[in-house]
Amino acid sequence: MEPIRFPFPIHPSLPDTTVVVLLLLPIPVLLRLVSYLHAENEEVEQIVLAPSSRGLKIDPGNAENPHSLSPSTQQSRPFLIYHDSFLSLLGSSPTLSLLISDPRAPYFHEAGVFHAPTNTLFVTSNQIPDMSPDAVTTHNKTIVVTKIEFFSPTDFTRDKVRCPERNYMANGGTNFRDGLILCAQGSLREPAGLIYMEAKRPHKTITLLNNYHGRPFNSPNDVVVHSDGSVWFTDPIYGYEQGFRPKPQLPQHVYRFDPGTGDIRVVADGFGRPNGICFAPGEDTVYITDTDYIHGDGTKDLKRAATIYAFSVFWESDQPYLTNRRVFAYADTGVPDGIKCDVYGNVYAGCGDGINVWNRGGMLVGKILIEGGCANFCFGRGGEMWCFGEHKLWRVKLGDDTKGAILGI
């Protein structure tokens, strides 16, 4: 097969001789890649063409050995391209930057709720040791809610939200009315459920729901709000496995709660550990992650699910039902934890190697590699994302038109 030759250097780090690129690469991908690598902006150094469906791997920094790419070692070039459609999401100058590194505790773990009117990001921590008497019922653990108010992308203030007693062991969250909903996982004494918290000081809270017709929830994990005002959430048994919740009295369901009527119903079951949840734009599809691969006691089994399932939303008698359950994607590294869509219907999930991105058809189109992985993340304005790496808070800047479906800004 005759190779394609370019009469100019592909990249400044390469010799000023012609560079041979195998013709196995789809032409549109190849041309876009050359355009990026030939640009003057040094940020394009972060873009790497990942293994394609044909098995070809190309490292722009080592074109003489096109099979040398090892995605797990390319932290300095965090954007991996599996399909050329990912390039339009990245924009002309994608960046990954570290905003905060705090070795004291894993303050950046879950939730990720951006309140646009106050330009504030809310994040929940992972479990932090707490030997105070108040933490006995949570197995000597606590979870902290942090608020970060931005004045510019790199100028911000960071404060701890003083949550009232009812908000025990907060985890996932989402925008709701003028504030946010947090999943309260509960304790050995306090019930688990959904908490509404005002976004502005003093952050008053209201318990929206803490039982299923008298039976206690397990430990609600993630939550999303439908345009009709209903609240959908997952309820795995992680709290029990981690020692701060009583023995489960319900299966691991996915629920729909209507705050207007008080109706609470099961909409999906059959999961190992239901976790992240989000709607596609148009709300005709809901995505739910199953993180059964890792249990709350830390045990892992490669034969268990690390899967994103898609469900069709079907309306009958003015009520939604989930039908046509199918495997949407399987995470190749770790588990797909937090999950969100952009306005185009692409699906993003926090995985063991960072943010994985699939198109609506379930094709992996790209990855944003983040050292240590990423449990959850949040869209901001105009292509901005914040990614949570336990002790680290990362900022990703994609193309201006790559917007989260929840806020669409």
C-alpha cells in the first residue's frame, strides 16, 4: 500500500523530513489531526489519536513508531481521540488544568452541581475519618459539602457548607428550582433520602423524601430532575456495605418521585449496584450506570458489571415507564460512576481513567485522561467542566458550544 506523504513537518518535535503516515487511518481523521498538530497553539500538544476500530495507534510525538501509544501513560496529552466527531467537541484549544490539590482529605468526589445565578459549584467529599461523638452513627466517618464561588475560571473562593443534621453523608446532587437536591445516604440512626438545599446562605434545607411507603431507603446515590419536575434517583446498598447504614429493607431500585403529588414509585430494578443517572436531551432516553464491579467493602470482580444501560421512556396513562433496557456501553477501566449528557446527546461518564465520552449510538469517541480517575464531574458555562479526582479538582475547557444538557449554557 502506497503511503501518504506530507511535504511539511507534521509536528515541531519531528525531523524536518517527510513523515510517513499509514493509510489505514480514515482520511477525515487524518486531515483533522494534521491541522491540529500544525497549529501554533501549544495546547494542541495535549491531543492524541487513540486506537481506532482498526487497531491503528498513532502518537504525534513519535510518528516513526505508530504503535507506541500507551493511553495510560499520556497524562501530559490527556485528550484521546477515538473518532473524529470528538474533535468538534474539543474545540480548537482544549485544556486540562489543576485548580486545587488538597492532600488533607478527598474533598472532591461526588455531586457536582453548578448554580449559574451565583456562579457557584457544589461538591461532596468522599468519606473522611471523624472521631467526634456525633460521628458514631456514621461509623466514625463524615462527608463535607464544599462550595466554590467563581469570579473567573481561576479566581475563586472555597468554603465548607455547614449542613444541618438531617443531611447525613451527602453524595450525588443536581439542580432543582432555585437550589439543589442532594442524596442523603443516612446513618445508623438518621434516615436516608433526598434533601433540598438553598444555594444561597444560610443554605436552609428541607427533607423532600426519606422512605418508600414506610420502608427506609438504602443509601441514595445519584439524582436527576425531569422537566416535569419529577425527581429520579438510584438507591444502592453502599451505605450498608460501608458500615453506616442498617441492613437493607428494599432491593436496589431506581425511583421516580413527584414532589407535587408525593407519589413515589419504582421505575427500574435488576441492578448489581445502580449508581449514576441522567436523561438524554429530549428525555426520551435515560442512562443508568451499574457499578457492581466494586462493592462498598472494596472488593472487586472483573466479571461483574461496569456498565451503562439505556432505557426508553414510554408514557402510558400519563405516567412514564422505562422500556427497552439495553447495554449502552461498558467501561474498559474502572466503573462508569457519574454520568451526564451534552446538548448533542453525547454521553460522558467518570471512569477509572478519567472522563469517557460516547456518542448517542454507544460508540466511544474520546477520553479525557485524568490521573487517578474521576468519580464525577459537572458542566459549567461554554464548554467548561470540573472533574473530581478526590484530592484534586480539575478544570477542563472544551469547545464553547459543548454544553451540558442539564443547564444548556
